[in-house]
Amino acid sequence: MNDIRRTILWVIFGFSMVLLWDQWQVYNGQKATFFPATTQSAKAPAAATSAPAASASSVPVSPSTASAVPAVPGSAPGAAPGAVPAGAPSPAAAATRERVVVNTDVLALTFDSEGGTLVHSAFTRFKDMANTDAGFVLLDESTNRVYVAQTGLIASGTGGTFPTHKTLMTVVPGERSLKDGQNELQVKFESADLGGVKLVKTYTLKRGSYDIAVRHDVINTGSAPVAPQLYMQLVRDGNKPPGESSFYSTFTGPAIYTEAKKYQKVEFKDIENNKVDVEKQATNGYVAMVQHYFAAAWILADGLKRDLFLRKVDANLYAVGLITPLDSIAPGATKTIDSRLFVGPQEEKKLEALAPGLELVKDYGWLTILAKPLYWLLDKLHGFLLNWGWSIVALVLLLKIAFYWLNAKAYASMAKMKAINPKIMEMRERLKDKPQEMQQAMMKIYREEKVNPMGGCFPIMVQIPVFIALYWVLLSSVEMRNAPWVLWIHDLSAPDPFFILPVLMTLTTMLQTALNPAPPDPMQAKLMWFMPLIFSVMFFFFPAGLVLYWITNNILSIAQQWVINTRMGVPPQFNLPKFR
């Protein structure tokens, strides 16, 4: 009766752990798995008027001070301290607000003539999970989502009100779709004269490329020198990407990279709580918004001074960006600043070629040193096998071969433990009322049989970092997205629609548990069966590629354990649980 009670208690304990995990995910700002709550909608920007008011909710501030930020000279009356002044076109400008849709072979972009802002991006190669006929949307400006790329000018110490991302601009006519045989197209926006300055933004898109060349021409149309500052920022709501599983946690939020402090990612809640400690000034690097599989980043050429900032701009909106000062521009002269805006998937090799450290937006965490060579090997295997599913199987096979001798030592130790298990069980039964003598007798058996009860653990512990790194490679690699394997598996980044792989994963885990020597303690033996079952529940929600990796690892481990046990004269046997 007591054993039945303990078993029931263990079941309750396991279920409680799953519920605690679920609530921990909610506490960390992720969507609940079992009792999902309604996701907070992002506050969409108010509709623009001919002369939009200055607002601290959608504009950058100078990051030079951490607390009070002085008002920018020339700001409109009533503007928030540190806010970029509103940009209003002159009465002579007859520009009207419009949306410009541009298409290349890999991108579908929408620009708003208010500020020449990029407000929507979709990828033709990567389909939306909920609607496979549509491309995946990253940047967006809608009722439920805000994620835009903005630029503009602010005044330096000399004062002035210049064109910002709220200034209505004129769209220069031109091609809007990349034609066959055409390698690039341009989208150009021109502001009216504002404060003696005219701003011209030119976006250049190239075939097959997710990085956009962005040129800012600042023209002094006045009679006195001006020295404005150019800002570039990404503004995003604080919600997790829709459809992201709460069983595996991936980072969503801003990041800053500089040569001095390298890659620094910041949680939205840290910005809200003013707990941000990042590089604030640099002459290199980039700023980015990162999420699972995709990222957006502003990249400025090395050597240009820049102030880096992170801030909360509204109830659920956050900004990351940079401000670079322009040299004094003489009357009639033009100052040009070239930059790049990356909006695309985290394809490691392409990111490495774009800018130093940009590949780090594909975040492997503290196991990067192991994960990068594993991804390199996985990519090489895919180049040969041309199927990401079989590449995963081949990579796990190569790792098992590499660790064969370590595994052999572990399984040999387990085989010895299994061989002396009957003797230990008999001794435990005989001395069950004398725990001190039982412990001494057990240690004596281990010495006589030359068995180390920890001998099976250490070789496996050595391998754990490698397999955790491989887990993050498979979880982070956008190449798995929409990648088919065989038969019913059409997307290795999505859960198995029929739960066949998770069931196989559970069965192989239970088989592997049955082949291991049963712990002498009955309660430990029962726990050894409950924990794999509880652990397997999560795999029903994991991407198929990750489950395939675990199944392959389990099958190869079972095969190796079977062979070693047979060679050592310990016939493989199944140690089934005894719940009584």
C-alpha cells in the first residue's frame, strides 16, 4: 500500500513539475502551453497628419546620459525631453502620404512616404507557418504588430529642426519590381526643405540579397553651415513571435555589437527596468532586433563615430538604434552617409560575409565555440546529402563514432553493474533493516568486483556539452524551416503533425532505460522510469528535426550498448519497472 501511495505521489510530483514549468514560461514573458493567455497587442502608431506632433513614443534620444536627457535644441514647444523634433513638410511641398511596394526575387517590401520608413517585409523563400501560401512577415505595422526601420535627422548643439521619420517625403518615380536580367533597383524619397536642410534617402536592393544599401544625402539649402546628426533605429513591440513554442526558449529582443564588448543582447524587461549596461559609444559594429530564425540590423561603416541607444518608447514598444554626427555642411554642399539595413533570415555564412560579428545574431549562447564547428559539419553533410533530415542523422552518427570509446567505457561499466546486480539485491534484502551494514557491504562488493558505480556517468557527462550544442544548432538554424525530410515530415522546424516521431522517441527512451541496470533502491528505480516519461512529454511540441536527432542518438546508443553487453558475456535483458 505504501508503494502505491508513493507511486501516486510521484505521478502528482511529475505533473506538478510540468505545470510549474508552464508557469515559469509565463513568468519569463513567454506564451503558456497548457493555459495560454491572450497576447498583448502592440499599439499601432497613430495616423499621420500633415504636421505630426513631436512624440517621445516613437523617436530616439541621445544615449550620452543615463538619467535626465536634455531637450534637443530646436524641438517643438511641448516636445518630450530628448525627443526628435517633428518633421513637417513646407507648405510649398505638395507631397501626399503613400505606401510603396517593392519586390525582388527574395523580398517583398513596403515603404511609407512618411519618413521613407520601411514598414513591412515578407520573404518569398520562407513561408508563414499559419499560411503556407504567403511569405513569412518580419517587419510589420498593423493593429497587432509594430516592427519598423526608421531614420532621420536631429539637431546638434547648433539647433535647428530637420527632416525626421515623421516628415512627409516625396517618392521619386522608378521601377518597383526586379525584372529578369536586372540585378538591382532603387527606391528614393526626398524631403522638402526643412530648417535649411533637405534629406534624400535612397534604398538599393540587389538580386538574391537581404541587405539593403541605404544612402542618406543631406543637402544644406540654407545660407549658413549646419551640422545635424543622423539617427537609424529599429522600433518593435515587446511580444514574442506568434506561434513560438514555450517548451524551448529562444531570444527575442534588441542586440548591440561592438569590437570592444562584442555581442550584447538585452531583454525587453531590462530596458523597461532601466537595467541596461551596454557600450554607449563606438566607431564600429551594428544594432539589431533579433528573434527566432530572423533578424533586422542597421550596419554603419567602421570608423564613423556613433552613439548607441536602447529605450522603451511606449507601453509595449522598444527601440534600438544609433546616432552619428555629421561634419559641418557648408551652404549648398551635400554630405552623404552610406549604411546597410539587413532584413532577413539568420543564414550563418551570409551573415559572416556582411559584417564582423553579424553571424552572432544566430545565438548559440555559451556553447558557441562547440556549436559553430557542428553547424559547419552539418552544412558540409547537407552539401553532399542534399536533405537536412538525413544530414542530421549522418551528423549524429559521426558524433557517436567520434565518442565510441568513451561510450564503450560507460556501457562496459553499466554491464558490470548489471552482472553484480543480483548479488546487490540479495544483500539489500538481507540487510534491509541495517542500513549502515548494508552500505558497508555494498562498498565491499564494489571493491571485490572492481566496479565503479560512477564509471558509467563520467564518459557520458563529457559528451553532454557537445550534444547540447548540437541541440542549439538544430533549434537555431533557419535552414530547417520548411525543410522536408521523408513522407509526412514536410517541415523539420515544426512539430510532427501526427506525433509519430515523439512516440518513437518515447519508446526508444523507455527501451534504453530498460537496458540500463536497475538502481538497487526501489524508489530510485521507479523515478528512473517516471522522469523519461515526463521528459518525453515536451518532445511532442518540439520541432521534428530536434526529435529526429534524439531518436537517432537513442537508437545508436541502444545498438552500442547491446553489442558491448553481449561481448562482455552479460546478455541484454530488460529491467522492467515494478510498481508495487
